[in-house]
Amino acid sequence: MPKSIKGEETKRRIFEAAKELFLLNGYHKTSILSIAKKAKTSPAAFYQYFSDKNSVFEIILEAFISNFILTIEDTLSTNFALEKKLRFFLKKSFERLWDSRGEFKVFREAEFIDLNLAMLFELSICESLEKSHFSFGRKFDQKTIFWFLLGPLFYIGSYWILLRSEPVPEEIIDDLIFFYLNGISSEIFHVDEKVFKQLPLYYGNFEENEKRGKKTKIRLMESAELLFGTKGYYSTTVWEISSKSDVSIGTFYIYFESKKDILNNLSMETSKSFRHFLSINIKDYEDIRNQEIAGFNAFLTYFQIHSNMYGIIREAEFIDPKISLNYYDSVRQSYYKALELAEKKNQIFSNNLISLSFILMGLGHYMGNSLLILQKKKSEDFEIYLKPISDLIINGINKTCSGG
């Protein structure tokens, strides 16, 4: 512990330098040497105040989590009417994320690195929602409320604040409030029970590539998917990928320029494969409102098998944001086209469809992370969780809780 004013100042500089570098480069690319250099001190001085890089990381995380939970409790426990309460909650939450964007990025990365932390955060949020006595006027499980409220919020916050380095625009907040209150449907709509049916598991569609003599490339990608998913990108070497595929390192470089190149290929293949599986499982439903919930079911089923890729795409945010952006943009564009068609048929509100795409993807992302990564749920369990949240997605708080 610092024993002087000078020592306190040195510790503060180290801490602020770490936050800035974690925001700029991420956890893995930030070294103790770079932190010390940024703080205008020495690595030896760093070790006077912190045992290692992770100890700084943990302090930043504790502060972020504590402050965000306080934001939830302070805003959702007010006596405001629901719409005003939601606006207050969103504005304060996005302000908190923007003002502490260094800590926010640390949290996003830590959430991927440490699943125990992610689970603890989710439980803490659910406890805060309960402590705030926040409800929609009808009893919902706290996790349903967590996915519905916080999923879009964190996804939108990550996109604007971390990927675009901009505060979340006011009109996006308006769109999010509109969704919370009204859902996607222009009238009360009850989805077809068939959308919840258990789907056959899907392992991918590699047959065409195999016919083209690309079995070696496929083996390399499958090995990379397993190793990146279990060890992480930074802890996996090209030699390990090649060895697991029973090929030489030279053969690896025939197909891929680098480890990042195979990551990019995995991301693109996953996007293509997932969208193919999605199209198969929504084609029998003409109404977008049925398609939407059937799509969530397909999403959970697909990534139950490809849970490694789910984690890899998350990790790509901190390796090369372009890879992550390309993946999410490809999925969002297909979302947008379906919503645009539904708007013309008057099945959904004529609203900002780009915002709605982000909202639905964020909701699905956090539901998937909770059910697939943290809880390891299987496809036979999905209906239990999809049914209650489907009401909110389709009809919003107002129509769902009005008894319609």
C-alpha cells in the first residue's frame, strides 16, 4: 500500500494507465511494461502496488460491477411511471457505460475470460432487479427481465461505445423504449405453438466443400474451432492447430495466411452456416412474428452444438473488431430484410428497423450466453425459457401485461 502522497499518486497513475490501455488494446495485448511506461514509472514500481496485471484487472471489474448495480437500483426503484422510469434507467446506464468505457471494455473481455464472473454478474443483476421491486405489472422470472432489459442495452452499448467509440444516440434510446413498451407487433399476437418445438441438432454443412477437395481446410478449421473455443485464441498456436489436424505447419499456410486469417474464415463460415440453418427452420412460417420466435429457437439449437464458435466470435471483439463487426453485420442484414418485408405486410410497427435489428440480436445474444455458455442447457429445455420472453418480444410490456 502507498505510504505517502507521492505513492498514492504513482498508484493512481498506474491504475489509470491500465484502464486506458485495456480500453485501447484489450487485456491480452496489454503488458505490465506498457502500463508502467504509460504511467511514467518502472515495472518495479508497478509491483510495489499490484501483484500482477490481473490484480489491476480485478479492481477495475469490481468498481464497474458495483457502480452499474447501483445505477440499476437507483433508477429502477424510483416511483416514476413506467415509461419515464425506463428512460431514466437507459439514460443513466448509457451515461455510466460511456463515462467508464475503459472499465466497460475490461468487463466485456473479462465476461468472456471468466465464466464465474459472468454468472456472478448475472445473478447480481437479478438480485438488484428484485431489490428494486421492478416488475412489468405481471410476474416474470428475473432472468426473463434481465434478458429483455439488459440484453439490448449491453449489446447496443457495446456496438456504439466500444466498436464505434460514440455515445449512444438519443433516437436509439427512444427506439429501445418503444420496443420495451410495444414489442414488435402492431397488434396483440399469439405465436404458433409449433415455433417452440424441439429442433434436430445441426453440425454444419460442409458437404459442398468436401466435394471440392477441401477436406484438409475443413479439418484445420474444425481443429481451430475446438482449440480457440477451449484454450482461447491467444493461447492457441498454429503448430497446435496443424498438429491436431495431422498436417504440417507448411500445409496450414497453404490454406491460411495467419492465425487471424483462420479466425476470420471461421467467423464467415459460422455466419453462413447459421443463416442456412435459420432459413430452414423459419421457412414454414409466413408471419414474421412466428419467424422471430422460431428464429430464437433455431439460434439456441445451432449454438448448443457450436458453443465454441459462440465464444470465439465474442473473443474476436478483442482480437480484431473488424471480424466481429463483419459477423454481426452479416446477421443483422438478414434480420433487416425480413423485418422490412414484415413492415410492408403491416405485421410489425413501422419503426426504426435498424435499431430493432440491434435490439433483437442483443436480446438473443444474452439469452444465448446465459442458457448455452453459463447454464449448458439442452434443446429440450429451450421452450421453458422462450415462451415467457416471446410474449414480451412480440407484444411488449403494455400488451403483454394488459391481459390481452
